[in-house]
Amino acid sequence: MLHIVMVWVILIACYLCLAVIVFSPSIYAVWFYLVGARTRGNKSRLLNGAIAVFIVNATLAYVVFQLVFGHFLPARVAEKDALAAEAVDSAIRSQERCFSSKGHYYPVGPIRGPYRDEFGLDVQKDVILQVETLWDGAAGKEVFRAYAVHVWGEHVVERDGNGQVASSPLDSERVSLIKSKLIKSVK
């Protein structure tokens, strides 16, 4: 519980500092108005100036935040998720090489990249991969599941026992458990 409270305190402090940095021109204009209001002068002119600075500052902050969170951040997250998909593809190829040479699949991880092995498994930096071997009783053969997530990514990319590779939906409880298990396992 204390850990969660500390995380929230740190997040709130970071956002508060970011707000002070972004709105520093407005803070200065309000301070200038308050100091000017105590002396003789045109108070309405100072107030109009402070309001104008705040409007311009708020507009610029809105544009910057929309640009960052609407354009740059999703593109970076998509890059990270693509690295996780590459790790799953590499795991599939390496498992097939192992199966053709040794007759069985091999479990991997969870491991955090960079990582390479003798069967050609290549995991990029900050990608966490786990490969589990399973017995499919209905088909009567060995299968494997591969899960990968990037530390800064959003989706869990997985290959299930049927051979389907897909990014998992974010709202699934199973996916959030897999993601938290992978990230906690390599701290």
C-alpha cells in the first residue's frame, strides 16, 4: 500500500512541476498584477494583460499537449509494440528450428533483451519475452505459447497454442495479469 501511495505522490509532484514550468508566464503575469495592484496605477490594464497572457499560455499548452499525446507518444508506443511482435516472430522461428533439430520445443524466460541464443532467438533491448511449452491433449502433440511486451509498450503480443499471433486487447484482465507478471519478473 505504501508503495502505491509513494508512486501517486511522485506522479502528482511531477505533474505539478510540469504545470509550473508550462504556466510560468501566467504565474509571472499574475504576480506582476498583484504587485501592481498594491501600487498606484491602472489596475484594469494589468488585469487585462494577465488574462491575455494566461489565454495565450493556455492555448500554447493545449496545442503542445495535443501534439505530444496525440502524435508523438502513440507513434513511439507503436514502435515499441512492433519490437515485441518481432520478438514473438523470432521466438516462433527459433522454436521451429529447435523442434526440427531436437524434436521438442524449449521454454524461454521470462527474459529481458538484448538476448540471443543458439537457435536464432533475437530479443531487442527492453523487450520481455516468455515461451512456455504445453501438451495439447486434443491434438496429441507438444505446442508452445509465446508472450512478449516492451517495457515502454502498451500491448502484449502473444502466440497461443493454435499458432495465432496477435496483439491482445488492453481491457482484458488476463492480458493485464500477463503484462504485470512479465514486467515484475525481470526487475
